[in-house]
Amino acid sequence: MQIGNKITHAACVVLAGLALSAFKQGASDVRFYKVTKEAPIAAQRAAEEIPAVGGVEWVAPEGWQQDTAPGAMQLVSFSIPETDAKASIVVLGGQGGGTAANVNRWRGQVGLPPAEETEIMKQAETLKGKAGPVQWFEITGTEKSILAALVQDDTQTAFVKLIGAKGGVIENKVRFQALAASVHFSKEPNKG
């Protein structure tokens, strides 16, 4: 036991000596490096005009402008001209927290109280998508509306969302449905 303590003590003394000798060399040996931050993957994809990120592919509606810097969790986001509406695609593992929890979060974003899961499921609509059936919801508050769709496979869920003033969202309902229907998970990971 004492031999182990002596070895540990000796190692500490050697490390302290190395640290002190490095410290004594002076400030002239201190070097600073500047590392520039790379653009987010989604921004790089936008610049390359490739409508795919992380194995997710989609077809953007005509006239929607892809943002060069989507939000932190967003794969891609779009601005819709002549409205305050914004669309985005977010992908989470599994069911991404579940349908009811997400719908209630969206309800809160437009000023509505939470609803029971049975009520939420009664409001669900389905459209035919490239990845299979796409469940989607129309959530309307007093001033804002949200259209949100869930595209799922065995391991992940893509959330497609359009939020903005009622008029801008409703005017873009058909385009939103086309975007949601086009979202699918590619079999091969994207190059890049």
C-alpha cells in the first residue's frame, strides 16, 4: 500500500515539475489560434440547392424562399413571400415526444389551451405522402394559425410546420400539404 502511495506521490511531483517548467518559459511561447465557425449543414445545402439534409428529402413549394440559417433544431426553414408565415422541417428520433404532446405545444403557440389526446386524434387528418400516410393538423388561434404534419418511419419523425397570421397560413395550405407529402427518408445518407 505504501509503495503505491510513493509512486503516486512521485508521479505528482514529476507532473508539477513539468507544469512549472512550462509556465516558466514565459508568455512568448503562448500562441493564440482563431478557428472560424463553419456554416450549418442546412445552410451549406441551401447554397448548393440540394433539397436534402441528414437523409431527409423534400420538394420545396414554388415561391417559398429557403432560409440560409434555419433555427437550431431545424433541418430547413422557409419564408413565404408577402406573409409573416414561416415553415420548417425538424427531425427527431422515435416519435419525437408523441403526437398529443406536440399538438398541445403547438396549441400553446397560438394561444389555445391543451386538449385531451382523444380530442386531438379526432382533429387529425391524413394525406398520402411519399413516405406513406402523413398525419396533419390545422390549429387556429385568435390571431395565429399552425399547420403541422408528422412524417414517420421506424426510427424517426419529421415534423413539418407552417406558422403565422391566419390569412398567410390558410392561403398556403395546399403548398404546405404538398411539402408535407413530399418529405421522406432516403435510404442512403446524403453526401457532403
